[in-house]
Amino acid sequence: MRSRFSLVLGLCLAAGTAGAQTAPPPKPAEEKEAAQPVRAPNVSVTRHSGTFGGQRISYTATAGETYLRGDDGTPRAAIFSTSYVKEPRDPGRPVTFLFNGGPGSGSVWLHMGAFGPKKVAIPSDGTDDGPPPYPIVDNPDALLDVTDIVFIDPVGTGFSHALGKTDPKDFWGVTKDAESVAQFIRLWLNDNGRWNSPKYLGGESYGTTRTAAVVNQLEGTFNDVSLNGLILISTVLDFGAGADVPGNELSPILNLPSMAATALYHGKAQASSIEAFVEEARRFAIGPYAAALLKGQRIGAEERARVRRELARFTGLSENYLEQADLRVDPGRFYKELLRDRGLTVGRLDSRYTGRDYDNAGETPDNDPSFYGIDAGYTAAINQHLRDTLKYRSDRSYVTIGNVGPWDWRLGLGRDRDAYLNVTPYIDKALRENSGLRVFVGQGYYDFATPFFAAEYALTRTGIPQDRIRYEYYGSGHMMYVREQDRGKLSRDVRDFIRRR
């Protein structure tokens, strides 16, 4: 780098000498343009009350920016967050930090769907949310009776953005992102006098990946921020195991129980209960199915026929189709094939949802009906809530799902760890080094974005203390709180998890 810089500097100096007769002299230092002052963070503070968990709670809502500064004190990014703190303030009360995933998603989904004091009331039965207006109503399932809550939007999501000449890519990566969120959390604890409060950290989807990476930044450094609990909702930790790529035999194994649940829901399989059927699918997946896939082309005809027959029973797909797919059904193909005879596709985020494509001949769906079935309602709700109820004023657009690429997926731990992305060891280490840390895992049966069996696989590897991990399951998909019954159950489950500290 120095030699290239010297060469460029030499060329610039030579060019400057050649043009000395016409180039204007440099301005004296005192005449240089003064640096533009950095505006103060944009913050709105309002006061409210509501009934949550059966208790009447008064609380202060703070919606606004926190500046992340470099070593020289220069603001590098504005992190937008929304905090809800019970009044009168109690430094001994738990505080929970939450975010969504993507990467590139704002915290709108957990905020307006699950744990915030207001919620958007969209259909609960897996049907499209339709056009506005969308009802925005009180959320009695919000967690404010047991914990203060801080919803965080990482750089490039929500209203959060890089400042000045800072490149937003400086914050876009597994570790870079975690460093910035951990920095924000430390600043929030400073500003609110909450260093000795019980602390919970959690997220949904890639937010669970972020949770693992952030706990490594908080508890894995000398400036230790110890946590009481991790809240993992729709968990993805082991990306290597779940990669839908040719040659990875773990992916079809880990997806099979979700396929079984979906086939049962849509009447393509028969069983006494979903719990019994997915347990049967788990056993088949890690037993005969795993053995067959690992044998590859060395599998015998008789074994292949037995496995194909059972696979058809669990997936609802024909043996002929499974034979053509070589017993390995990519999830994208499953979404299209399961209900092809009805002219329907099923959703990726929530396979209860169905959609209609341009035609019925394709190999994979045109789009995900479980995303376009909810996104309009949530986008409208977060904007109205922040701008009208919480009085936050900004000419920026709230980014519900943003382009934060290219994302740096490397952990910087060497060739093999970078090639096989798995952040579960961060949670493993945190559990072993913090004897009071516990983990809550919430999974939807109809979620293909983060299959429940993949979460179970990741968190049952060697060395992870199993007695401090709690699993709960829901009769919906990735965003289980879109279903009324499941939002109530999720709220009760997380509330109980926090109370048991």
C-alpha cells in the first residue's frame, strides 16, 4: 500500500510542478472552509399508559437516534431505537433488547406484531392482509409488565444510517453488525443507568444469528456485559447445515419435519396430531432417511424403495416425483409441487399461506404469499405509530426491508469456520462461561426460512448445556405472532422465561 501511495503522490507532485504557472496558490489554513457542525441526534420522548399482562402500566417511550462514534469522537452512524420504560423508573427491573433479522430488516415485525404496546391487526388465518386502512390497536400481550423493552434498528434498517463520509458497508457483516449493536447497548446502559439491571437479548430470524454474534461481543470481551437470557425466535445459527446446495445432505434431512407439518396442514398427509406426526418425521429423518442419503448412489434398490415410500407419506408428494428428485426435494420445489393439483403454491415464511402463480407449470413459485400477505400492513403500522403516536419527525423513509449488501458473512476465524458459517459456538461459549444464562427458543411448525428441526440440530451439538435451553412450538410459521393464538402463547412463554430468572 505504501509503494502505491508513494507512486500516486509522486505523480500528483509532478503534475503540480508542471502546472505551477497557472495553478492558484493553496489557501492558508485559516481560510479553509470550516467543518460542518454535526446536528444533535433526533429524539422524541412521549408518555403513555396501557394494560399489559393484566397490569396497568405507565411508561415513557423514547424514539430516536443514538450516535456511534469512532475513536476520534466523530459520529459514524445514527442507530434508531424505540425504548419503552416503565414509570417510575426502576434500575433493578429487567430490560430486553430486541431486533429483527434479514439482514436488512427493521425491528417493525417484533415491534408491531409481538411485543410492542401497539399491534397491527391483520388476518390471523393465513390470508392476505389486503389494502389499508389496517387497524392499529392496543397490544395486551406486550411485555411491559415484566420488562422494559428496547427495539433496535441496525444500520441500513429503520431510520438508522451511516453519517458523514462513513461507508455503511463498515457496518454490514456478521461481526461488524454485532460490534455496532453491542456498542449501542453499552451506550444505552450508560445513558439510562441500567448496568446492573437483569438483561435479555433477542431477535427473530437473522436476528437470532445477530443475538449469538452480539453475545460474543458483550460477554466475550474484557468490558463484559453479562446477560440473563437469550430469546431466539425462528432460529438460524448453523448456515452450513441448512444450506440448500447440491451435495449437502443435511439440508433435506432438516427440512423434512417442516414438509411433514405442511403436508398434514393442507390435507396431503394423515395423522392424529401435528406433534405426533412431526416427531415421527424427526425419527425417520435422522434414521432411515439420513442413512439412505449418506449412501448416495451406493444405496440398494430395496432400501431406496422403502425410503421413497415413507418419504411420500411424510411429504405428500408422489413417489414418481420423489424418484425424479433423487429423494432430495429442494424447499423451493416443494412450495410449488405440494398443491400443484389445486393450482396453488405454499409460503416459505409460513406454509399455511397459499398463492397463485402466473401459471401452474413452473418449478418454483413466483413469490412468497406469506410475505406479500403481511408486509403492507406492518409497513403502514410502524410509520403511523412512530410518526403519529410517538411524534417522531423525520424526512427519511422507514426501511422495513433494506438492501444491506454485500454482507460480510466471514467470522474471521480461519478458512474452515469462514467456509462453514455457524454461530452456535458463540452461544455454547456464553452458556459455559455464564452459569446463569438461559436460552429461549420459539419455533413455528410451518416455517421453511428457519426450520424448527434445524434449530434443534444446531443447539444439541457437543458441549452445549441442554438444561438451560427451553423450546416452545407454535401452529404457524416464521412470524408466529401473526396468528392470534400464537401471539398470546409466545407472549406468555417469553413472560414466563423472564420471570424465572
